Amino acid sequence: MRQVAGAVLTASRVAASQVTGGGTADPVAARSQMGFSLGWHIILACLGVGMPALVLLAEWRGWRTGDPWYQLLARRWAKALGVLFAVGAVSGTVLSFEMGVLWAGLMDNYGSVIGLPFAIEGFAFFIEAIFLGIYLYGWDRLPPKVHLLSGVPIVVAGIASAFFVVTANAWMNSPTGFTIVNGRLTGVDPWAAMFNRATGPEATHLILAAFMVTGFAMASVYAVAMLRGRTDRYHRLGLLIPLTFGAIMTPIQIVVGDWATRSVATDQPLKLAAMEGLNTSGRHVPESIGGYFSGGQLHWALKIPDGLSLLLHLSPSGYVTGLQSAPADDRPSLVTVVHLAFDTMVGLGVGLLLLGAWLALAWWRHRQPPRSVWFLRATAVSGVAAVVAMESGWIVTEVGRQPWIVYGVLRVADAVNPAPGLDWGLVAVVAVYAVLSVVTVYVLRRLARSRPVPEAPQESDVTGYKVV
Amino acid sequence: VATTLLALMWASVTVYALLAGADFGAGAWDLLSGRTGPGARRRALIEHAIGPVWEANHVWLIFVLVLMWTAFPPLFAAVSSTLYIPLTLVALGVIARGSAFAFRKAVTELWQQRIFGAAFAFSSLVTPFFLGALAGGVASGRVPPGLARGSVVTSWLNPTSVLSGALAVMTGMYLAAVYLTADARRSGQPDLAAEFRRRALGAGVLTGLLAVAGLVVVRADAPRLYAGLTGRALPLVVLSGAAGVASLVLLVARRYLLVRVTAALAVATVLWGWGVAQYPHLLSGAGGLTVAQAAAGPATLQATTISVGVGVVLLVPSLAWLFLLFQRSGHQPPAER
């Protein structure tokens, strides 16, 4: 988790240092701080969106079948969800402060255009927090059916708040819903801004990513335990439920990812050019994998002839726009970072697809998961892989939009708070988050390990069994 | 429409001060609960009281922020760019407080609970101070319109800010003590109820004295605010004083539920007194910024009003259920602990 955030930090710092712009503003510190705190929060946000569905699934199965293992899993997961949600809620609050503390110029000019989804998201988050309080603290006060139902709003509101927040990011990529006449903002239509052309693909892509991160991350916890020899029913279920969930989402995500890429190709051709490391526009463009970009060329990449043209236009002579089509000041500067992040995301996505296929094949033939220890090993790393894939996708969309904060409308350097001393804020935030990361991981590990699972629980043992 | 949204925003500020302010205060009492052994029951009462609700209470702050940047973007930009230092400190305090509270419940060993408890309690003291300090900066007219036009230091390190920071801390502790008194009685712990009653009386008297002293400070440091408070907002200021005195009387008379109302009224009237004193100026300093100047366009205001209306319809029953569920049932340890 920290390594990823560290990589994000480095990437965004380098990105920021290459942003050209005047004024006394400090976009380097601001971009680093935003990249760091958002990259950190996004992991918890994904778990907050995905986990409630799995907790409810386990509780529902436990209620219907009376199987105590499901009930125990549901309680354990709910406990972890409580901790993760709290940390996610406060790290999300920091982001809303940073909207003004760092990006006062953006909010000053465009707050009226893009504030609305945040206001709606505020309500969704509110509903989520309320029902999470009811769900967690009402477990033994409410009848089972009511308790189960009280969890449904958490799932719905979690997905809704992810949707609304991503609409704001989609607007930064595909700004609509306003016109600028003589430097003044007019004709503001916040609904049009919210439902811009990037909203559909981007929001779907992120919500599915949240499901995948949750599924694979939770499965990997139990895979590690099983590799250490704890192969009882509790751990098998703990691995299978989230892994199946993640495996179902993966092929859908790959189709949606294709949709998202096409949308980028249409609306942000320069970002696509950076993703592919493509300098010159043209037809018969190859698909390039790997390599590094320098001096207007992609070196050492594996090229598949006509690949990109085929992927985007289903025709080998399809036309693709290259970086050179724009003036140097308007091009993303960190092409290598964007290109490799994109390849990392796609590569890991395919890897996770194969893991899911392995599970599906074994289930289809033997009605049980693969017995190979390599399956457990692959599952054990799948959580980290899903998180890295998600962060890579986020690097693609953010670093690939440079030098713009609002594509083609507002530059990062013009959006930043001009106050002196912002870099100290960066230092403080990095220090606090470093401590927070260590402590969060430590507490979650204690939650996972504390109180050994009873050997052969009778129903009464389990219902009387308090989780931590 | 802009004024309606402003009133809604100010109402959210008020609810945040009354609910989350008390959560901060409860954290401060946690700090003053004494050594581990004797303090355990006090800490348990505090944790039981704020555990299920603090996250929901905290959302009011986010709500204020999003309403402000949507409906009054220049206000949000001016305040957050000039006052970025206390805002960053508040953000860090919010992080430390929320996560430490969650972590303390998740760990079982005493030394860990002590560390997290200390982090929780300390940030409960610091965070409202900086929130109050930045409110003082805005109220005393030290935040000019525009991006980072004010001093990034003296805008929140000045007499009015120090005063309002201290007042924010004391108010939270006072409200928390008042709420906890009733909670302790309901959960069948009369000795704790008596203790928190004493604390509520002490904190109430101190807060009242601080508020009166504050008027003197404001008169010297922020004459424009003083003129408003003693002019148009005078009825609210008087009402606040009356409610404060009534609360002390009710505490002495052990009317714990009624005192919740008057104590909350005493705090709310201070906030609305400030609002009325300053209206229609959102930023009262040099140049100033009025509601009309800061408001977003009609399409945005309309969309925001509709969204808020729909949101409130969903929110009110949910909130009512949350509070009823945990106020009705007695002192029964939550299940997943």
C-alpha cells in the first residue's frame, strides 16, 4: 500500500516539476500532496464500496443456511469494514479540504460547474455513514432480517458516492456544461457537466475496479493463511467468496476498459497518444507494449503491426492521433510513466482474468477450487496486483491529462493556491499518512489473527462468540 | 435562493457544532478521565455515547464544505487559500482522531489502547481549537476576497481567533458534559451522572465567562463584528446569555433532558448571532464579499436546492432511526466489540 503511494508521490512530483507555468504558485508541492493523499484514500474508498456487498452476502448465506462459518465471516468482515470505513472517511475529509487548500483556483472558477456532484455525494456518504452505524452497532439489537436490510443502503450509497465523485473527475477529462465569453463563465449547466461524455465509461470502470480490489484483496488474506496450513472450512470460504466475486467482475472490467479507452481516444487524443507512446499521427499504427519514451520516440517496445489501429477502429488503416499534433506546451510530459502505467494496468488485468479462469475451469470439472499450491500463491498476490492495477489506471488518467487540470480549459499551474509555504503541508501530510499506513496495516493484521477460530464450533459457540 | 442555501449551510454549521462539537468535547473529557483504572467507566460511557454516531456527525462538516464550494465558490476559495494552515491542521486532527478512535476499539492490549486513546483525546482538543481559530479569522474580517490575499499567519493567529478557538473547545466540552450526564443516568450510573453534572456546571460557568470576556476582545479587535453583535444581532446575543443561565439553573435542578435543549440553544444562538451580525457580508474585511457577489449562477443554485431537498427527504428518517436506536436502548455493550 505504501509502496504504491510512494510511487504515486514520485510520479506526481516529477509530473508537477515539469509543468510549466508562471506565478508564485507551487504546483509541485500541491500535485504531490494531492497525488499522495488521493492515491492513499482511493484504496480505502474501493474497499468501502466493495466490502459491504460481500459482508451482506456472507450474512445472508449464514442466515439462510444457518452455517455458523458464514456468520463468523460476516462478523469478522464487518469488524474490518468498520475500521477501514473510519480511516476512509477521515482520509476523504482531507481531500475535501485540499480542494480549497491546494486547488483554490480551480474551485474559485469552476466550483459552480462541478460542485453539484460533490453535494450529492455528500448525501450519499451521509446515508452510508448512518446505516453503517446502525449495521455495526445494531447487530444484536435488531431482528436478523431487519439487520440484513439495514445493510442494503450501505451498498447502494457506497456505489452511488463512487459514481458521483467520479463524475467530477470525468468532467475534468471531458469538460462540458459551461461556456466562457470574454473570460467570464456563463451558461453554467451543472447537470450537463455531471453527465459529460466521460462519465459513463469512467464511473463504470472505477466501480468495477473497486469490486475487483475488494474481491482479490480479501481473498489474498485467506490465501496467505491457507499457505500457512490453515485450510479449514472457515478459510476456504473466506477465500472462495471474495475470489469468485472478483473473478466474475474481471471479464466485465476488461470489456468496460475497452470502452473507456475508446472514449479517451475520442475525447482526449493526446492522453491516448501518451498511453501508447505514439509520437506521430497516422494510419497502420502498431500496438506498442513496454519500452520507454525519449526524444520523440518509443524505444525497446514490443510492436504488434497495425495493432492499435485495429483495436480502436477495427481496421488496419484506422487513423490515430500522435503527440506531435499539439504544441509542446500542451502535451503530457511524462509519456513513459503514462505508457508503462497503462501497460501495467492491462497486463495485471489479464493476469487476474487468467486466475479467475483457472478457478472457473477447476470448478467446472471437479466442483472444487484448484488444489495446486500455485493457485494459492497466485491468489495471495492477486490483492496487491488488483491495487497496483487500479493505481496505475489512476496514474494514466491523471498524469496523462497534464498540463491540464481541466482538459483544454485550465492548466494545473493556474489552479493552484498561490499562498506561500504549501510544501510544508506536503511534509506534514506525508509524515502523518506514513504513520497511519503502518498503524492501519498493523491493526488489520491483529484483527485477522486475534482469537483463534474454535476447533469444532457448535451453533451456540458461534453465536456466543464475540469477534474480538 | 442564495440566501436559502446560505441559511441551510449555516444550519449545517450549527448542527456540526452541536453534535460533532460534543463529540470533540467528549474526547477532551476522555483526556481528563484520570488514570486507567478509575477512568475506565468514564471512558466506556464516552465511547458508548459517541461510537455509533460520530461518523454521521462528522459528515455535517463535509456537507458545509461542499455546499460552500458549490453555491459560493469565491468564498470557499478565499477562505481556504488564506487559511490553509489551520485547515491543514484541522484535516490532520480529523485523521488522527477518527482513526485513533476506531483503532482503540480494535485492539485489545492496554498499552495500545493507551496510545490510541491519547491520540484520540489530544486531537479532540486541538481540532476544534483550529476550527474556532479560522472562524475567528473570518469573523474579524481578516480574510479578504481573492486567492490567498490575506496573511497566511495573522489571519488565524490573532486575539479574536485565539478567543474563538478557546470558545470552540470549551463549548464542545460543555455540551459533551451536558449530554453525558443524561446518558449516564439513563444507563443506570448515578455516580457518573453526578460527576458529569459537576463538570457541566464548571464548563458552563467557564464558557459563559469566556464568552463575556470575548465581547471585550471583539470590541477591541474586531469593531465591525462588535457593532453587529450589539446592534442587529443583540436579541440573539441576549437569548444566548439567557439560555446559558437557564442551563445552569436546570443543571442545578437536575433536569438533564431539558438542559440539553437550553445548552444547545445557547450555543446555536451564538453562531446565528455572528451570522446575523455579518449578513449580507460573507467576508467583512477590506473589499468584502456579499452573498450576491459570491453566489453561483441561478442554474447551479437551483440544481443544488433540488438535490438538497431530495437528500433531506432520504436523510431525516435515516438519522432519526440512528439516534432513536441508540438513545432508546440502555447500556448494553455493542455486539461486535
